[in-house]
Amino acid sequence: MASAAPRVRYLAGFCCPLGGLAAGKPRVLYHEAEVFLSTGSELVYVYDQEGGLLTAAFRFPDQVWHLELLAPRRLLYALCARRGLYCLSLDHPGRSRSTSRDDRDSEDGDQPSPVIPVDPDACILPDAALCAFTVLDSVLVTLVQGPARWKMQLFEQPCPGEDPRPGGQIGEVELSTYAPPAGVPGKPADPHFLPVLCCVSPSGSRVPRDLLGGPGGFTLEDALFGLLFGADATLLQSPVVLCGLPDGQLCCVILKALVTSRSAPGDPNALVKILHHLEEPVIFIGALKTEPQAAEAAENFLPDEDVHSDCLVALGHHGRMLAIKASWDESGKLVPELREYCLPGPVLCAACGGGGRVYHSTPSDLCVVDLSRGSTPLGPEQPEEGPGGLPPMLCPASLNICSVVSLSASPRTHEGGTKLLALSAKGRLMTCSLDLDSEIPGPARMTTESAGRKIKELLSGIGDISERVSFLKKAVDQRNKALTSLNEAMNVSCALLSSGAGPRPISCTTSTTWSRLQTQDMLMATCVLENSSSFSLDQGWTLCIQVLTSSCALDLDSACSAITYTIPVDQLGPGARREVTLPLGPGENGGLDLPVTVSCTLFYSLREVVGGALAPSDSEDPFLDECPSDVLPEQEGVCLPLSRHTVDMLQCLRFPGLAPPHTRAPSPLGPTRDPVATFLETCREPGSQPAGPASLRAEFLPPSVASIKVSAELLRAALKDGHSGVPLCCATLQWLLAENAAVDIVRARALSSIQGVAPDGADVHLIVREVAMTDLCPAGPIQAVEIQVESSSLADICRAHHAVVGRMQTMVTEQAAQGSSAPDLRVQYLRQIHANHETLLREVQTLRDRLCTEDEASSCATAQRLLQVYRQLRHPSLILL
């Protein structure tokens, strides 16, 4: 090989499907300067190497599975899938196509490679089951896929110059059984691996290589030919057809014996001989010269001159290679030597070259192995010219060319090298020139000491690599787990954010109950997290429950802060639920600031999941690079609000008087009392009245009252769904106490008024009654429902009144959205009421300012007047319509 010439040269590019060409169907043939190429599609290309041009392209009716060239007659044979065998004359390509106006236009144009549609008359052997063929000068051999067995058929070839259609069938034999591939009933599926056929002749037959079917035919030395195929084939000087099947069988059929079997029928199984079984699909059969003296003699042959091979090779898809050669045994007898080698796989294609070398392609590399590095003759009594053995092992050498799907090797060139013609999976046709004189790496001899040292180095390297693989596998597992968690988090976020006002796939409901802990009653909130989605909440998810009292919400400058509870959510699968109970009060001061807002939020920690995967906590890992800080997420996590629940006075009221006498529980305990006051309480005389601020206020001060009036029509419209047939006053009280634990007893007894106990122990009386408003509407009185709250505690009445007003606001907003209209009202009367309220509000502000500047003696009258004004404001003359 000239030193200035490039080793690999690209010739042309051809169309290929997305993902590249599949192995098994593409073919590359050459003859002199012409290259015949099939990519496994419907097109067959003819490329001129000297001119560097694509001279023609033949379009067949279906995929082309195999090509063979009969060079002396200039005939190109093509196996078309599910159609049969076609034959094209290269001297008269126009005769093999159907002429149309479009074709004539393309010929008259400037296109250098017109597409020539193949005429249906070019099909010389129509057979949809035809899977392989090989052609000789006088015989056509085909392999047909039967229902359960392969069938080999022989046809007589016409003489040169005649119609290329074969004559009558001159022989037929069935091969081994096979399992047909699954397909649509009535339409068999295409075989994944095609059978391989080639023709072998003995050296004494004097059959030119060109008449053996191109690259699929070769000549074996008489010694190997006789050992493989027997004395009958040698005496008959008959070509033998080798067949490699997809199940791994390598069998042979003597052609002349098959022809004579029609005139003298016998056992058909005797015509087929199984040489070997590779136990994997056979994809290549070839032959080469391995003897050094024979290789030197081959240098004197011209490139087109026939060379007698002394070694037969067969290669399987997964890399198992069989080599057969004639060799001397220990007794001096000539016997066939069979060796199996394991090469890197999967093997896409292969070819035999000069110098005893076999080239095979894998998806990652094109490799070459040397079979000429065999052993010397076994017996010292054997002559030096006797055949040597096969090498005990093969060391593939890389050629650094990947994804070759079809390969063809030329004989030794005049420059002393080998030229490979290859087609890549990307559809590129290229040549690769190799120097046969260069040494291919092989197993080198070494001493025991160097071998031991090498083994220690290899074992140490294996240990280091194993440790690195372990660390890397751990890191990959962590990152895969993090990616899975992130995907689940994304799905959960999308499901929650897209739910809108409908039912949420993941919900959190809050309810309140009273529970006695030691000597004190506690208000407990129970939050139930329910997963109704198809996703799972695993690592990184936390349920955050925030409790915000009214004092913290109203007084922004106060030192108090909201209390947040964080509960890790671990393995909450679809349909599962998690219940959390936490105290709301009373606090250390014995009070309970109502209303209390309970907010539930799902929090996903990006730092925990992503940061833990990108920056593992195992600092002893020497193989993982430290993750840069800018790769870690900037945000701590993602918050997804679930619910917001307000706990007010109406939910916290207790009604000890509603329980039956025999099941009545002890009175609710109030806040923790002073031990001295408790001692004095126990020491007072029987029958005397209790002393203290609460008892004195309850005895001498009138209870504070607040009321609100609502249109009866508005209440009926709002409560019609769940309270049909219930008196309006009873239905209103049930609606107000809907979130209280005693609502079932209130509903059962049909109560319209009830007396309960506030969290601080003060009595709260709820009264619902119907009234008539006579001064608002000129058309007549308006029927209304008055909701009245009475209590000796001013703080409790404010909280209860706030809870009632909040429910009314929600109801009025919902009804206003439905388009309900109000009756005609006396506007002047409403203006007067509004002015009176404005006056009272200004008076409140004045009295509150006066309290800040007056002394203790004069402030009592101011405070008394302020309470009177508050009572008037809590008894408005207005009505909710």
C-alpha cells in the first residue's frame, strides 16, 4: 500500500431509513471497476469506481434480499422479497425495464443515474417462499421456506445468449425442520435471518471461479474437499452446495448426486450431510489460504486468478466462528481439524481476505483475525510441506471502522495489499486499503515472572474497576431515584394545579374535637391527608400544618408567631390516607384566641431529593466529582396549598346539657385556676354563693347581647337542599352548628335555641326566632329570622357574633351570584339608620380617645357609656336581604 494513499476513502452516499441500515439484507458486489450495491430496499445501484459516478439504479417491486453476479454472461441476479428471482442483463439494461414517458424524459435529461424500473418479465422464477439462491454457469440452486422444512431445488441454466429463464427442475431435497416465525395468518412473516448458500468445488474440477457464482463460490484443496464431503464428491468431481441455516446448522449437498437422484430415487436424507451446528444463526460461509508457503505462492497469482483454499470458515451472528482445515494427527493420518472461536458480537457481516485473514464487523468496530498463525505439523516424521494446524486462539485487531453492514474483500492487489469494499449503516460506500505485510497484534510469549506480574496488575486493575463500578452504580441509582421522584412531583403538581374548583386528587380535611388531657380540656384539630390520585408521595414530601391565631393575624407588630407543624409523608400510595392530630389550645395563659386558622400545605424539598443525588453525602467516594454549587436548585422546594380551615366560636361551643341524664359527662373544665382560689372555694359554707369576678359579673351585670337579622326568604333559598321539611328557625340553628360535634343532637331534638359553654367556661346562649320588619318596605312587613347571641363574657359574645357574621357573608355572596333580587325598600329610612350608625361610630372613637387621657375615677362613666354604644351597634335595625 502506498504510504501517501488514505487508508479509508468514501466513494458515495445512499439513502437509508431513519436509524440506519439493518444487517442481513444489504449487499455489495464488485466486478472490475463496477460495484453493485443493495441497501435492503427496492433499489439496486451500479457504481463506477474509476469514474466515481453512479451509473444506474434499478427499482424492484419489493425489497431486495440478495444479489449475485454471473460475470462471464454479464447477468445480475436479485432475490426480491415475496416476489421471486429476477435476472438483469447488464449489457442491455433497457430490456429489463418498462419504458414510459417519464423514463424517456429522465434519460434525455442531465441526470447521471436514471432510475430504471424493473420489468415484471425480468422475474425468471416467481416464488413468494424463496429465501436464498446461488447461481452456477449451468445450475441454479434455490432454497425455499416450506411450511415446516427448508427445501433445496435445482434448475437447469440456459445456454449463453438464450432466454435467462431457467429450464426444468432437475433436483429437489428437503433439509432440516425449523420453527416458522410468527406472522399474520395467511401471510408468513419475513425471516429475521436469511439462509446462506455458497458453492464449493474441488481443485481438480477446473471450474473457473467466475462460474461458481461470484463471491459465494470458491475452490477447496483436494485434501480438505475429500475429508469434508467424502469420496463420492471427489470421484464425481462435483460441486457441493454449502447451506448455513438460521438455526445454526451447516449442511452440504452434492449437486451431481442430487441430479442423479431423480433417475435413481433413494433415501433423500442420504443426500444431505450435516457438517456442524453453531447453535446460532449462520451469517457467513467462506474459505481462505492459511499455509505460509501457500500464501507466498499466492503472491504470484493475478487478482482475477483462482486460488485454492485450504480452510473453510463459518461465522454465527453472536460471534461463534468455525474453522475447518486438513491436518495430521498423531498417527500420521490426514484428518479434518475443527476449531471453534468466540469473536466479539453481534456480527453484522464478514469477508475472507488474503493472507489467511477474516474480516468481521460489529456495531462498534471492524475487526480482523489471522488464521495463518497456526501450529507446526504435529509429528516430526511429517514432511515440512505438510499442513499445519489452526491457531489455538484468535486475537481480533481493530480497524477503527464502525457499523459496517456489508463487506466484500478483493484478492491481493499488485501493490501488495488487500482492498475492502464496505457499506456502512449510514448508507456510505467506502474502500479500505490494508497492508498485508504489517503485523497484526497476537499473543506474545512471556516468562513466568512477567506473567505473574502481569496477572497481579490485571487483578489490581480489576479490583479498582470493580470498586469504581460499585461507587458509580450507587450514584446512578441515587440519580435514577431522584429523577423518578421528580417525575412523580411534577405529576402531583400538575394534578393539583389543574384541578381548579373541582375535587382535588390530593386533599386535606380538618375537623375539631374536645379531648381531656390530664386535668384540662384541650381543643384538638385532626387533619386527614388523603391521596385519591394515581401517584405516590414518597421521599421529599412533607405535610406542613400552620396554626395562626386571631391575635397574630390582627396584631402584626406583636411578638407572637404562627406555629407550624411538619410531618414527613413517607410511602403514601394511591388510595392511602394519613391522620395527624395536634392541639389548638387553651395555651399556657389559659385562653384560646379565636378564630384559629389551620392551613395545610404539601412541601416538596428539592434540596433533599436533587441535592442528595447530585452531591452524595458519602465523602469517602473518591470517584465522584464534587457537584458545583450552581447546579444545585436555588429554591428550597415547592409548596402546594391543600386547604385552609377556620376554627371559630361556633365550632368550639360545648353543650353538656344536651346529653341524657344517665350518660351526662362532667361539666367541662375551664382554664387552670389559682390553687388559693380553689382552696377558698372548698372552704366556703354550704349554700353560700361563690365569690370571684366571673360569678359577680354573672350575678350583677346583665348579659351582653348581639343580634343579626336575615330575610326568611334568603334563608329558605340557601337552606332548601339539606333542610326540607324542617322549621326555618331549627334549620338555621342546625346550619350555624353544622361543624360542631353536637349538631346531630340539635337536629334530632329540633331545637331553635340552645345554651352552650365557651372554651373559657362562660355560658353562651344562641336564640333563633322569626320576626317581622315593618318599617323597611312600603309594600308590607318583611319576614325575617333574628339570630341572637347572649353571654356574660364580652369577649365570648364578640367571637360568637364574628362567627355568625362570617357565615352570613358567605351565604349572601353565594346567593348574590345566583342573581336573586331584593324587594323595594324605603331609601330615606335606610339613610336615617345609616346616619345613626355613623354617629355611633364617631362616638365610639371619641370615647376610646377619652379613655386614654382620663383618670381612673372619671373613666368609669366613659367606659359605661362605651359599652352602651357597643350594645346599640350590635343591635342594628338593618336586615340581610
